[in-house]
Amino acid sequence: MEKFSCTGKGIIHSKNNFSIVVVVAAAAVTTEVVVVVAVVVVVVVVVVVVAPIVRVVVVVVVVVVVVVAVTAAAVRVVVVVHVVVVVHVVHVVVAAAAVVVRCCTTIRPLFPSKEK
């Protein structure tokens, strides 16, 4: 759990969470790109070696696979980034509220009670 201070340093520090998740999302997309490239290489080898009728079928299948993979990767990144931004904003707002509550409860009240 991160610590937040009245100066706001903790809130600034919490931005590290966003960059970490973006790096994770980028790594996931890189993995998908590597898989797509591998599929394309296999297809090229098949197209060069096998009969023309099979080539057409293989090319159509590969185009569909590549389009689906790229679309899935793009959607995943958009969703991950949006979720991270929302979570980050909520995190910062909650942390700021906690700082305000902490600061207000530690400062002597404006109208102290008259109890003895």
C-alpha cells in the first residue's frame, strides 16, 4: 500500500502504477505480434510447397487469423488502458480524500468541545 502525505507526494508517486500496467499491456501485444508473424511464416512455407487449391484456402484462413488476432490485440490494449486510467483516477481521488480526512482529523478542531 502506498503512503500518501499532505504534501501530495504520494499521489504523484502513485502514477508509477499506470506505467507498469502499460508496459504489461505492451508485452502482451508484442507476444501476439510474434504469434501472428510465426503463423504468416508457416503459411508462406505452405504456399510455396503445396498445391494451388490448398494455397487459396490457407491464404484465406491466414488472413482471417491475422485480422482477428490484430483486432483482439487492439481491443485488449484499449480496454486495459481505459480500465487502468479509471482505476488510477479512482485511486488518486480516494488517496486525496484520505489525505484530507487525515489532515482534518489531526488538526485541532475550530470549535473545541467544552467538556472537562
